[in-house]
Amino acid sequence: MIGHQHRTSGAHFAFTDRWGGVSAAPYEQLNLGGAVGDDPGAVRANRELVAKELGLVPGDVVWMNQVHGRDVAVVDGPWKPDEKIPSVDALVTTRRRLGLAVLTADCTPVLLADPVAGVAAAAHAGRPGMVAGIVPATVEAMFALGAEASRITAVMGPAICGRCYEVPEDMRAEVARDVPEAWSTTSWGTPAVDVTAGVVAQLARFGVEMCEKSHICTLESTDYFSYRRDRTTGRLAGHVWLD
């Protein structure tokens, strides 16, 4: 259920795998995405299972309507029942014990926290979002709330690797114009994009060092959902919260 956890003084980071939930194939088992065609009741049950496993109140986890953009929402609590979930690709909070969740199935989940300032963030960095600058926008929002680069812990979860993410040559060139570090080649010698390398470089330009980067490629590991591998599939989730 929880594929990996990381803890630093004052903050928690966790990433799910695909097992231990109640969703039926092709979303088996622990699908946490509410917009992929799965039964909504199964998604709710899976989200509750994960929250309880992490010691969080299920209702105190904030989710996004992710759109591959660069907009960031600063939140101080869960969305209200009648509130439209905004189309953003990052969440930032100063509220302790409020879980921030990011959904992925090949994209790079980026979790950030400065426990001294009491600021946490979760960002969804796919190829378009990385190019648009979602991670820099997230860091800037954290800075505005008092975070400092030298204190930020940055953790990246499972994502498709730069040796598997094949793209057309012109797309690789276009991405590399904005984020040169994302230029890559597949293991079989064709053009590729390395989103995780691009994110690491973007953070470094703000003075934020990557604390931990998952070694798992979602396309290669069948323990994780991969949109590129399976198309119709579930979504993983990264969670971050402050003590």
C-alpha cells in the first residue's frame, strides 16, 4: 500500500504503490484517482485506507484537479462539500496535520517541506508542467510564506525514467530549450525526456537540494500504475504533511 515513506524532523512524505486497495481491474487495486473511470466508491475507500495507514484523518487530505499547468493553490483546510476543486498542479499549506496529495501514473510527484517555517507543498510535474514551471512556481509560493531554500526537504516519488520516456525529436528539442537537463535518450537509442532530472535542476536553481529521489520507474515496475504502459489504469498518490 505505502510503497515508500520518508520522514524528516517535523514533516512526513509518503508514496503509494498499486496494491492493498479495493478497485477492480484495470484499476487494481489501490487506485486513488477520481477521474480515470473507476467506481467512485472504490476510490473513496482507497483514499480512506491510505489516510488511515498514514495516521491522517481521511477528511483532512486535500486533492487537486490536475491539468498540467503552473498554477498553485495555497490552502488552509479541505475543500468544502459544495466547493469546486480548482484546476491547479500544486498545493501549499502552513496548516499542520493537513495532508496534501498529488496524483501520478508516470509524471513526477514532488513533495516539499520547510518544517521550521511550517510550510509544505505537493506538486505534479509532468512534461508540460515541468516546462511551464510548476516546480519553480511552487517554491516561490513557499518562499512567500517564509520558507528558506536551505531548509526545504525535497522528495520525489516513482515516475517514468529518462531511459523509458520516448518522445519525438522535435519535442525533446523543445523541452530542452526550456530545461536543458531534461534532454535524454532511451535505452534503445531514441529521443527521450527525463522529467525527474529536469525537476532536480529546477530546484537547484532555487538553491533547493533534492533530499531523496525514487529509483523506481513506473513504466518498468508493474507494482506501480503507468499511463504510458497501460493507458486505462489507476493513479498513485504522494502525500506530505507537517507534524
